[in-house]
Amino acid sequence: MRDFIKKVSILFMILFLSVPLGLAGLFLARGASADEGAARQVGENTEIIQNGCYRKVKKTEKTQWTVPRKPIDLVILQDASGSFEKTIPSVKNALKRLTTYVKPEQYNETDPHLVSTGDPDTTDRVFVSAYQGLDQVRYFDNEDFTGAIDTYTNEGITGKHYQFSSSDLTSDQKSIHSFIDNITVGGGTPTVPGITDALAAYNSQKGEMKNGRKTVFLLVTDGVANGYRLPDGNVVMDKSYARTYKLQPAWGLGQNYFPEAAQDIVSRANELKEAGNTLKNAVGSEGSVVIGFWERVAGFTDPYFQYGSAYLNGFGKTLNIGDNRSVQGIFHDALQSMASPDKVVNGKNVSFYVNEQSDIDKFSNRILESVAAALIKEDIKGEFTVTPGYKVDAVRINGKTVVEKVTDPSKQIRGRINQEGDNVTIYVPDSVFNPGDNNFDYDLSKEARAPETNEEDEVDPPADYTPTNETITVPELTGVFKTGEFTTRKIGGRNEEVEVQKLEYCYPSVTKKITDADKSNDLGEIDDPLGLTKKKAYSAQLSDKAE
């Protein structure tokens, strides 16, 4: 019985070993790593590794980055009206963070800052300005702001008179921060005159916008716009006695209270929209307008001096101002229309309108995020062709691999590689390139496959087969990187030739003849006992059951 079991076991093992080597050949043909083959150096910048039907090419190139940096002008207009009294410290901190510079080599696109290059043509610049106050408050007898006018210029009624102040357009961080620290608050909110004066002062200093310099305009405000400029230059707020006299009994106010809700709300909102169009035209298609609205709802709903219930609910039947929306809705719409439209910046959706109602620190942080997104430049585009038949496996710039999602910033950079046939497009941030020489390395691969062939028609290599060589053009990427009007010098295109092993007999089921070390154990070729292939299988008996 023991001998019978032994014989059955041996037969089973013979059957197991008879599984066609065609299946093993499948893995050899498809799965062999090029790194397992012999490496061959071609010139100074190419290494070719070949194993069976797989060829890998490692290329090392250099590209001279002579494209001037595209600089930015950050223009800040800060509302310095009295309502910012308690919250201006947090806003100042945010503005100083926005205007803190780094050197080009310190720039990180995940935490963007302004960059100081030391070159006036490529360094980022900052212009900071502030506005506040009213020269006059004018009262009209009727509700449409026409006819007889009572004009008040006493600061007891107007508050602080109109003031506009600004820094120079500069990259001197110390002077910028000093200006921000010295902003004082008080008075009304003449937003449109502030915008007009800020643009005029900036335009008078900006000069020639070399190297594709773009402008980012930031307006930070916390109030409903209430002042505008007359042709004589005075900045005024228009109010209506008739509206005031309707609001006083409706809101239970005494005759000594004159709420701001009696001002010309619709006209001021329309002026904001027009000013927004002016701003967007001024910064152009490459620039951005960021609007930050710190909305103090509790203050705006005060009925004695502000907008009472009309701020959230509208005036209802009390007043007809030509718009039945709430005051909040009217000014939200106006301020949001001023901002640049939302857009996708390097794969992320970005909003340039920031509205916050409860947390000034959160508001400041959101301002930082929106302006930072505006500071980020669009990715640089590389347009290349690859040697026909080759696939781009990896691209490295200055030693860092281009990946869509960075997990190790010390070894990777964010970017994309798109290959369609022989055309390859590479997108990377401009910050990955350094002035002067940059390393541009990449890996290509080619896997040979025979045309679809019936298994019985496949031809195995002769027993004495020796791989043949062929002369090919060294595989490479050829092309340029582009940003705006600038293009790098051509990369690749060397057209060098090299002799390599020809890729042959690359059938998916290619077989290889093997024999047992002990020739007496050979049982020869047999039909596949499992019926998985039409090719012959090798079989042998075992010398010892321990095998």
C-alpha cells in the first residue's frame, strides 16, 4: 500500500511539472523588468536597458531657462471707515502677511508669497492705499434726491472728512508694512471715490509692465458704500428727509434719529458695479480683482443709525427705493459682481469674492487664500514629440519627478504628463525652473509585441538562435517649454544612432526549451495534459521525492 501511494504521488508531481512552459513564457515575455537586463551607456546622456522584448531608455538633458520671471503688482485698497475700529488689527496682520516677500529659490506654490528678485523688471511690487470719510451730507426733501438741498459739512454730522492715502509702488517690504501699521480708521465709506483715486495713483506709477507683469487688485471693506464724488470734487452722502420721516414711525424711532437707510442705496450699488467693470478692465484678462467684504450684520441691522430690519428683509411697504430686495442682497450682488469670476487655477476652483460675517480671523485667512490663488501663475506648458512606439514613463526636472498628486515634496513636483500617440504635453509650475541650467531627465520604454497570430502559426526561435542587432535612432523627447510669448531653446532632436538588440519572437506564449539536469529523468515532450495550449509541454520524473 505504501509503494502504491508513493507511485501515485510521483505521478501527480510529474503531471504538475508538465504544465506548459508556454504559460511561464507568457510571464517572461510580458513581465520582465528592463532593470533586470544589461545597461548600455550611449554618449553622456543616454542609458539603454534591454531585457527580452522590453527596452527602457533613460535620458538626461539640460535646458537653459532664460525666460524672465512674470512679475506681479499687488494693489491693495483698504476701507478705513470707523466701523473697522475693533477689527482692523486682524486685517492689518493679514495685509502684512500678503506683503511679506521671499527670494525666488524660496518660493513654494503651495504657500505663495510675493517674490523679491532685486531686478525692477521681474520683482513683485506692492501699492497700498486707504480711504475714509465724507466731506458733506446732503438732505433732499423728496425721495428721488432732486430739488432743494440742505448741505452739512460739520464733522459732527459728516464724521471725518474724505481722506485718501497711499504708499509708493515698491518692493520695499519695510516701507509697505510701515504704511499698513499707520492706517487709522474713522468716518464714512466712500468706496467708489477710493477706487478711483487708487487706480489713478497706481497708474501714475506703474510705468512699463515688462515681462508680462500682471496686476492683482484687492479691496477690503466692511461697510455699505454711502459716499460718491460730485463734479466739484467733494465726496458726499445723499439722504432723503421724506424717507427719514417714513422710517422714524415705522421703526419706532424718535425725531432725533436719522438712519443711514434714508440714503440713495440703489445709486451707490450701481456705482459699485460700474467701478467693478473699471477695475477688471484695468487689470486685464491676466489680472484678478479680489473683493473682501467683512459684513457686520449686527451693526447693519441697528435701526437708529444704520439699516434696521431693511438690511435683512427689505423695506416692504414702508419705502419704495426701486428695488424690493434687502439692502444686504443689493450690496452682496454689487460687491460680488466687482470680483473676478471664479476660475480653476491649476486644477483648483478659486473664488475671488470673500464674504464673512462672524469671525474676523477667518475673514483674514480667506482673504489670504484668495489673493494667494491670484498670485499663482498658470502652469508652464511643454510641447514635445516622442520617438514613435515609445511611451513616457517618467519626467524629472531638477531631480524631482512630475506627479499629479505630491506625496513627498522633497522628491516630487506637481504637474501632468499627457501622451497621445507621439505627442506629449507636460504641465509644470514655473517655480520648478531656476535661472540658468536646469536638469530635464526622463524615462521612455518600448515593449515589442508580434501581430495577432494563431497559436499554431507562431514560430519559436531556432535551437541555435542568437539575437540579432539593428541600428536605431536613439529614442528621445523633442520639443520646448512655453510661457506667454517666451519659448525655451529646443530640447532633444540630436538624431544620434545606436546599435541595439532587435526585438524579435515577442509572441505572448513564446516558449523556451528546458531539460532536467539529470538527462535520464527526461520523459520528452508531451501534449498539454491540462489542454490549456496546443504547444508541447516538457515532462520529467523526479530523482527523489524531496524534489
